[in-house]
Amino acid sequence: MKQILSGDDLIKLLAALSNPFRLKIIAILHQEKQYVSQLARELGISRPLLYLHLQKLEEVELIKGHHEISETGKAMKYYELNSFNIVLNEQIIADLAENLSIKKRKD
Amino acid sequence: MKQILSGDDLIKLLAALSNPFRLKIIAILHQEKQYVSQLARELGISRPLLYLHLQKLEEVELIKGHHEISETGKAMKYYELNSFNIVLNEQIIADLAENLSIKKRKD
DNA sequence: TACACCTGTAATATAATTATTACATATGAA
DNA sequence: TTCATATGTAATAATTATATTACAGGTGTA
């Protein structure tokens, strides 16, 4: 995970964390790496939806996926958690807010 | 600001922080308290939109509003920033993820 | 072959967030 | 009175985020 964030990166990171399924994914992967289908079962959601959440977490580098060949020869996709430590206070946010992009509607 | 958060509270807090206007509001209020119309001018947005953002920040107790009577006698609504310090790592999130509510669609 | 697993994505629907427009009300000053 | 300032909200539109459904393909085993 990046050490120095831009304001935009911070927003993406916080957005990635502000969803219950994604927090639960982090909690599960904190125990041990897990593959997609098993994760979907544990969370009680469909794989397509899970992929969406995994992508958001991977985009901000909170998790990382890789392929493994199981003992029985099947291709499995495992995800594991990256370690991170985020500190937020008013000074840090004030600094990062300096360079922040605002999306314009209908340009 | 609360010291002990639930998982749901954490999500609300992070959601409140994952918006560029709201980070800018925090940055401005970090300098000094400000009243609504002036804030809207500085941010370049309408007051109705600003109210929406202010409400989200106030709901999670990052800011606090109060009324003041200006020298000229007008009622002004000022907002000021609460100090905060948020630390997030995988262990903290794993703990908070234990009690997390998942919204059901069409129950 | 048929079954039980697995990965992956496209197309679509639903819900939530963000943004706009249009009001109503009040005060002080010219 | 008229103008410029302020607070506040209701109704609606636009955009983004979430969620579902329906596919296509692969491997190992009975």
C-alpha cells in the first residue's frame, strides 16, 4: 500500500472502506487468504457482486489477488490482505484537501 | 466525537469523509469557523448542496453548527470543526466488522 | 457422459448519493 | 420601498454505487 496519498487517493480509499461487505471481506482475509467462491459463500452474496467489492478493495491496494492451482488441479483465485495503517486527523485532511479534483457535471 | 465506534458508525464516518467537498469543508473549518453562505461561496456550490454536505459531516460529529447574531444584527449559522483522530488497521477493522448490519433488498 | 466444483464477465435493474431549481422568510442599509 | 445579504427546505433531476440474472468456459470424478 502506498505511503503517500493524494487527496483523490484518500477519497477512493475511504470509499472502498465504507461498505459493510468490504469490511467483512477484510475481516475474513485478516484470518487467512481465501478463494473467491468460498468468500462468496461465507458472505452470502453472489460471485458477480463479490467481484465488484474485491475490485474496489484491490484498486486501493488493500487486498491482492493471485491464482493458485489446487491439489486437485483446479485453478483457484485467492485474495489476501495487505497490512495497512491509516491515521486521519484534521491536519492531515486539511493538507490533503489542497489538491483535490472536483468533478464537473455536463461539461 | 465518540471514542468507541460500532462497525455501522465507522462506515458512516468513512462515507462522510469520502467526498471532495466534505474534505474541503474540513480544511476550511480547520482554519477558522465559518458561516454557511460564505462557505458556499468559497466552495463554489449552492447552499442547498452545501447543507447536504454539512448534515453528513454533522451527523458523524465531525463538525458542529451554532447560531450567532452578527454585529449588524443578522442571524448567522456558523460551523466549526471538532478535533478527531482516527486510526485504522486490519485488526481494528476485523474487530469492528463483527457487528455490522447488512441491508436487505425488498424484504 | 453427467455432475460438482471452479473462474470470469456482460447486461440489466435497483437503490443511494449528489446536485439543481424554486421557493419562503428575515434583517439592515440606501 | 427596493436591494443585498442572510437562513432554511421541498421537489426534482442526474449520477454513481449496489445488486441481480444470465451467460461462457475450465477441471476432476463418478
